[in-house]
Amino acid sequence: MDETLPTATVRTRVTVPLRFPDGYVTTARVHTFHGLVDGREHLAFGLGEHADAGPPLVRPHSECLTGDVFGSQRCDCGPQLREAVERIAEAGGYLLYLRQEGRGIGLYAKLDAYALQDGGLDTYEANLALGHGSDERDYTVAAQMLAALGVDRVALLSNNPDKAAQLERLGVTVADRVSTGVHLSPANASYLAAKVTRADHALDLPFVP
Ligand SMILES: [Zn+2]
């Protein structure tokens, strides 16, 4: 582990049965933490049993209230979260639920960015127009949580090269990268295309060369 990473410790661990709207059920071991650098209430969901010798499957998922809870069609966060829970439950690992809405700019600013996107900007341009970075997410707390859980090598479930690069810099060995599925809908097509063309996400979209 990176010696400069501040130490966090597990604060509580509770078992929570999960049932998703499509009927999928599993059980999570939900962890809370002391010592996370930003003071926010991030969670680690331990899922499945990690039996083999390889690294656990880990997905850092950034909170998206509109997509995760309300099924917003403007992004693919809800389907990505649902897919990640099932895949991690099968392989054994952790879903890190990070409280950094709107790529780190917050919920209200994300909705302001939607308004700008309705005027023609893409999701990254809209954040910049609001005076934010195109992506302000920081994975320091993800690395802290993994260290507290005793995990220093992961199979990373993500299409986002920035997540892998940040975790490596923070001392987490990304031994394998596992892509998520493509959750395309008419309402999120331009959003997904921007992820590919602006941030090099590894998504196979039929309309992006
Ligand atoms: Zn979203």
C-alpha cells in the first residue's frame, strides 16, 4: 500500500438483504468506516464469496441519485449498478458506493449540467461551462476502504481508464480489468458517446467508430 495514504478502519459491518426492482436478490455485508479523508459517508458492499486465488472483483460506483434510485434514462448508472452487484455477487468482491454525485460536482450542479446539455453541450463540456472540472471524481477514499478491508490487489470492474490509473497511483494493484456491459437507450446514447470520445471509456457502441 501507498505509505502516503491515510489509514481508514472498518467502523461497522452489517448484513443487509437486497431485492432489486427486477426481483434479483442477494445479501450484502455493508461496511462503514472511520478516517475517510473527505469525511463523507461512503459504503463498501461485500458481495458473494471470494474463493479462488485471484483478486476480488471490485467496482467503485459513484452515487447517482437520479439513475440509481429513480431509474433516470439520461445516464447508465442504474443498469451499471444492478449489473455490478450481480457480477460481484457471483465472483466475490466489493462494490464501493462513493458519495460523489455528478462526477464529483454535486446533485444540483449535475441537474444544471443537464439543462446545458439540453442546449447542445455534451456532459463534459457542460461541467466545464459551470466552472467545474470535466470529471472531479477522486478515488482516494476507495483506496482507503480497500486498504481497511485488507485488499491490495483487485480485478477492477470498470470501463473507465481514469479509475484504474488513480487506484494504481494510490497503491492498489489493478491485476485485471473487467468491462461492464453496454446499457444503451435512446435517452442516454449521446451521454455514452461522450464517455467514449471525451474520456476514453472502453465501451463498444454501434455508432462510434
Ligand atoms: Zn447517472
